[in-house]
Amino acid sequence: MLVSAKEMLQKAKAGKYAVGQFNINNLEWTKAILQTAQECNSPVILGVSEGAGKYMTGYKTVVGMVKGMIEEMNITVPVALHLDHGSYEHAKKVIEAGFSSVMFDGSHYAIDENIEKTKEIIALANEKGISVEAEVGSIGGEEDGVVGAGEVADVAECKMIADLGVDMLAAGIGNIHGKYPENWAGLNFDVLAEISKATDPMPLVLHGGTGIPEDMIKKAISLGVSKINVNTECQLSFAAATRKYVEAGKDLEGKGFDPRKLLAPGAEAIKATVKEKMELFGSVNKA
């Protein structure tokens, strides 16, 4: 059964740990992440970007696959299925399709329009007990064609959006998606502390979790970050393990070309990455 992310994140905020959102791209990804969450006895959020949703043929397919896996694999830890960086139209689509959580990214609208549209999504989501994430200040880097420079969010705007009744808030504090450049200035903890104070007890979300040093992750969690998004890191570890398998000629030995064998090392690599993150975030045995 899918659950809203609201309760798991409120618990995380109170317990000073974070729940990982791991983006899914296909069956292997989803299975590996669910297995690891169960083995680590950790709550988990499965993130789906609009591009990944389209790749998996649509949101109903994603809901069917995830619900089926939870049942067939006897997953008992809390699992939320969440739209990542959703547009207004797609936020409405996933609410219809049966997601249990949604991010409406209105950060590119003027603040008044962002507020209006966020209110509407909250009303639709609340009817179905779906958690809502909003964003203030665009997150840098590129994700499915949305490019942001890594802005630092305005504290007053964060408070305005938090007060609308969202369940979690993604605030830009210099973090970016993808690999971090050599000259990256690091996270702005002064602003994070101010946002945290202004929006307390709202769980805060850190996007672009790949490549942020461990000490910064721990400090962000201590300042109220309760959800951390990881995507690129799983992709890199999956690609590296698959490359190693093929370069070693394993696909040419016996039935090594069988997709179940070909994709197995990559799936194991995802599991190792997810476990490492759950340990770092402090969510192990918090289910």
C-alpha cells in the first residue's frame, strides 16, 4: 500500500534524520530500491520525474507496477510514490492516477501565481490524502530540461508558501541537480537556518543530493532537512556496473546476454548506493 509522505517526514523532522527520495526509471530501479528499503527497515520515497513517467509509458503504468511490487514482494515499510518537479498539468494527472505524493514546482512563476496554483493543487491533493511539496527559488542544474542556476530562496517567500498548507518545502540553498562543478560554493547554511526557523515545523527538502559532501548532508539534516533527493548517483553506479560487466565480456559467456543477467550487476549497484544513502541520512530502522 502506498502512503502519503507527510507522516514519515514529520517523524524524520522530529527525529533529526532524513528520508531518501530515490528516483525510479524502470522495473530494475524500482525493485532494487524497494528491496533495499525493506532490508534496511527504512521508509522510502520513490520519485518519478515527468520524463521518467513518459518513458515508463505513463503514470497509471507506474502506479500499477509499484503497487504490484509492494504486494508481491511483501514490502511492509512505508512507501510514498511522488511526482518530482511536477508542472501544474502533471500534478493534476498524478493525483488522478493514484500517486500518494506530489511536488508542484511553481518556482518559475511569479510568487502570486505560484501561490494561486499551489493552493489549487493542495485542495485537490487534500481530498485524497496526498502529500504536497512546493518549491521556492529554483534548484540549479538540469533535470528533464528544466535548468536552474542554484538560487538561494527568499525566506519571506518560503514562509508564504509554507503557510498555504503544503507538507514539505524545497528551498534552494545553492544546491544543484547532477554533478557539482569544481567551483561550487557549497550549501548556504545561514539561509537554511533562517528558512527552518521561519517555517518550523515544516519538513524541508534538499534536491540534488548527489555529490554533496557527507558533513554538509549531516549539517543540513540537523537544520531541518527531512527529505533528500538522490537520482544521479544511482544512475552513475548502475552505468558503471553495467559497463564493467560488458567490458569483462560477461555478456558473451553462456546466457550472459539474458537481460536478467545483464542488468543484475547494475541493480546490485543501485542497492549498494541506496543502502549507503539510507545509512548516511539516518533512516535505517525508522520504518
